[in-house]
Amino acid sequence: MALPKAKEIVTANPVVVFSKTYCPYCAKVKQLLTQVGATFKAVELDSEIDGSEIQSALGEWTGQTTVPNVFIGGNHIGGCDTTTAMHKEGKLVPVLTEAGAVANTSA
């Protein structure tokens, strides 16, 4: 049940961060998304009853077993390093805007 649940969460939200409450890298990604004005759903795997099953399912689905595990517009982005690198390269906000997670302020 964990994989269909994870896929449903990703499909239903423009941005999803599979996270753990105590993870500093997760906090960094959530802070970055908040700074750029993105709306996102954080799924705290250490607070979910089936969190470890979801984390295992994400590993099967994406090949990534660590958190944060970031999805934008239904696409797997990666973890903290990938997300922050995208931001440094100026690619994060356009992807977030395309996914409908950030209001386009340049219009």
C-alpha cells in the first residue's frame, strides 16, 4: 500500500517533500522552498504510521532511500544537494512556477 499512497500524494500536490522532522537537510530544503514562496506538502515520515514503508517504497520507485526526497510537478528531483544546486543555477523557481507552486510575479 505504501507505493500507491506515495504516488497519490505526489500526483495530488505540485510539490512534495518526503521528510523527517529531525533531519537538518530536510529543514534546509523546506526553508528554501518557503523562502522562494513555494507551496509544498511535507510528509514527515517519522510521524507517519507507515513512514518506513513509504520510505522503502520511495527507494524502489526513485532509487533514492534518503530524505529529503523532493518531487516537483510529479517529477522526482532528488534530495537537498540537487534542490539547492537547482536554486543556485536559477532553475528551481521556473520549475516550481511551471508546477503551479509559485505565483508568477513577473506577469
